[in-house]
Amino acid sequence: MLVELAKLAHGALRNEDIFSRYGGEEFAVISRGTAAGEAEALAERLRGAVEGHAFSYEGKPIAVTISVGIVRAPRAGLGSPAELVALADEAMYTAKRAGRNRVCCAAEPPTPPEAPSDGS
């Protein structure tokens, strides 16, 4: 199943994207230069490919779905790559709690107000 999932992921991603196994059943995608809407579309493409694939084990069909968490970087207030991963993980668990088989994005921090112009 992992090999089939990896093939599906590579079919849904761009050549420059990086897909890797992060944990037992967790994977990560690094997609440089991708706007928020494009990242959601990519994640939905991957989610749909997995949902629509006919997985089987010992000749018996198995329904497989994925829950996806997205976070954008650079991001204000992030101090380390571990914090980026933690935000993506949190978004993934939000997707799972919302019913699984869905894509959720980590909330963007509020944009700080622009400094007032001094008129010069």
C-alpha cells in the first residue's frame, strides 16, 4: 500500500515537489513557490487520487483516504522548522477531527498593521 500511495503522490505532484514518508502513516510534501490556493489544489488532487484508487490487500478491496494539513512558509513568528511541522500536523489533526478525508490549512497569523507614514 505504501508503494501504491507513493506512486499516486508522485503522479499528483510536480517534478520539483518533494514527497517523503515522515512517520508510520504520515507523509510530508515540500512544495516550493506555491501560493496558498495552489497548495490547496495540489492537496485536493492528491486526496482525490487516493480516494479514487482501488487499493486491495490479499485480493480484497480496502477503502483508503487521507487527511491533509497545509501550512505556508515563510510565516511570521516561526522560529524553527519543527514549529512549521507542528503547525502542519495540527492542521492534519483538524482534518481528521472534522471527519477525515479532507484538506485543512493552518490558520494564518494576523498581518501586522503597517507602520504609519511620517509624511516624508
